[in-house]
Amino acid sequence: MTQPTDRVLAEEASLVERSRDGDDRAFGELVTRYQALAARVARFVAPGCDVEDAVQEAFVKAWYAMPRFRRGAAFRPWICRIVANEARNRVRSARRRDALVLREAAAGAAPTAPVPDAEVLAREDAESLVRALNRLRPDDRLVIAYRWLLDLSEAEMADALDVPAGTVKSRLSRAMAKLRTEIAQEGVRP
Amino acid sequence: MSVDRLSRMDDERLGRAVRSLEPILVVPVSPDVREAVADAIQAGRPPPRHLSSRARIVILVAAAVLALATAAVAARFVIDLGGVRIEPPPTGVPSVSHPPLTGPAFGEPTTLGAAGDEAGVRPIVPPALGQPDRVWITRGIEPGSVMVAMAWFPRKDLPRIPGTPYGASLIEVEGDADLVAKYVDPRNVRTSGGAYWIARPHEVELLTGDGTRTFHVTGHTLIWERGDLALRLETHLPLADALALAGLPG
């Protein structure tokens, strides 16, 4: 996922403004743009919940909260926050399920194109890393996902996590330390 | 690369390792909710309620614990608070330390007069508490759902609530919508003077337009209804003193 361009941001600002004024078609465009992201956020927070239901309810809530949406604020972290809260509400009754699952490694399949600015991992290491991520608390997994899988900026992360901007780095650092601990556990597992 | 090397990476490299998972992760099937959301909006349907339909302040009781409580206690919850949501206990969810319910958590700072104007109802200020030192207002998800919160700083008759700068806080919820929810073991809930009394630390959820936030409550809380208002008073006082402050029979 990449950072949105200026043109995309300008379009989005217009959609948000129209949605604030009660234009449900403009809001529908926002739903189309962000429902895939919302599904991923819900999955990171509450893997066992009904993702579609959580996403739908989050957008309906967002619609009703639009008049109070701060003018000039970014929509992406705001909707992330609402979805994460919605998913968190549902995690209590959700069955345990892994948040992150790797695709099956097909024999003879061509290797996937490397992601720019990413470490290259052997399959076995990727599996260990995913298992470690899945053992993290949902909020720690979410902060890591926001930074490294969804590419939110620090300011967006602060909005999405509803924390002061100055605490984002320390939260991420704590989550990474916990991830490192979980990875170390991989090494001692039978 | 070995697990040992992974665990020795600095944050930046480990983050880039996480990023490398991106193309090989199973991505959840993206739901197409646009139509369902549009239908809900056009029908004017408010979002599905998170909690029971009638309760404004709701005590949530873990099902496993409720099974141990008497039927009379369970029935009284339903009658007096307008509804109770029974949920399985949050098993499998690691415990999270939540912030105390203070300051901005209550909403936007305001004055008593402005809060009354906006809420469309005059907030009740128990005479024994006097004029509040702080007032906030928060809107719920649904139209007409509003919460006014007040706080008083510690004084001789109001010892400080642990973890907060206040001696008392009072939340008043107007509207037929869920805004405040508590997770409480029913064995820790007493009834007295037509009110509910919880003197154990517990979690409280505020369901506002910004989503649901959870806070840790360290004080003693008294919950009652007056007309269309649901009230929640938190202090660090014994029950009899809290009832007297609220103007309820002891």
C-alpha cells in the first residue's frame, strides 16, 4: 500500500466535505475506497470476527458521525479508528483465529516479486514471523500493521490509534520489542 | 536467515521483514458493503445498537458469572436498568490496561449552561455537590444521544478518587441510546435506594461518535435513573455517603 497522491487526497477531501453535508453518494465513494483497508484492519484486530459485518457497521457509524468529522482532518486514520473499535467490540465473542495467514507455498511456483525496501525472508522465517505476529496482543499487532503493512504515516497512526503524536514511536517500539520476544520463543519451540 | 537473526534485528530491519510478508499474506476477501451501507443510510436506520435497546447506562454481565447469580438479581438488572446484555466473558483476549476516566475522556469541555442548551435538558446537579469544577459534553452515535459529565476536585468531604484528579464525577446520559457500558461481576453489584452500587475496580466503555473507548474505573460508582436521565456518580466514599450526595434514600 502506498501513500495517496495529492490528486487522490484532493478528491478525497471533496468527498469528505460533501459527505459532511449529507451527500450519501459521496460517502458511498469513500466506502468503495476504504472497505478493503477496513477489512484488513478488522482482521488485524479481531481475526475471528465477522469482518463484513464489522466493516459495514463501522461505515454506518461513520456516516452518522460525519457531521462531527473535523474539517481538514484525514479520513483514512479516522475510519481505521472506527473499524478497529468496531472489531475490538466483537473480539470478545469471536473464535480464536490467526490474524495473518501465509498463502500456501505452491511447489515450483515462481517466487513472488520482492517488495521494495523489504528484507528477503526464507519461507521458514516468514512462517516464524507470522506465528510471532499472531501471538501478539491485537493492539500491538495493529500498530505494527499500521506502520509496516498499511504504511500509515506517524500522524495518521496517532489519529488511528487515538493517541498523542509523541507516543506513536514509543508504542511502535514497544510492540516491536514484544515481537522480537515472540520470535525468540520460536527458536525454543520443539 | 534464522529465527535467531530475526530476533536480533533492529526495529527498522525487523519492520522491513514484516513488510516483506505483504505479497505472500492471505488478504481477507474484501467485502463489498457499499450497497448495504447505502441501504442503511437511505432507510435512516441508525447503526445497529451495540447494546440493549432501552438502556442508557448498561451493566454488562459475563454469562458464566451470571449463571452463578440468583435469578432475582438478574431479573432486577433487567427491570431497573431497562435491559442487560449478556456476553461470554472475554476469554482469549489478553488483559489490557486502560486509562482512567478523566479529563478529555469525558468529551469536550463546556459550561453547565451551554451543556444544558446543547443537551436540551437541564443537567441535574445534586445540591450536596454544589457547582461542578469541570463540565464536558459528548454526543453518542444516534441523534439525541448526549452525555454531560461533571467533576469536582477533592475537598474535605470528597476524597480523591485514585488515579484521577477528582473527588467526584457525575455522568448524565440523555436519550434512548447506549453511551455508557460497564463490565461488572454481578456479585460486586449491590442495590440500595433504587440505585446500583459498584465498589470494585472495573472497566467502563463509552460509545460515542468516535467509536468505543474503554477506561479503568477505580472509584465507587452509584448508578440510578431520574426521569429520562441515567446518572452515574463516581466517588471514593462509602455507599451511605454516596447516596446522601446523590439525594437518594439510604
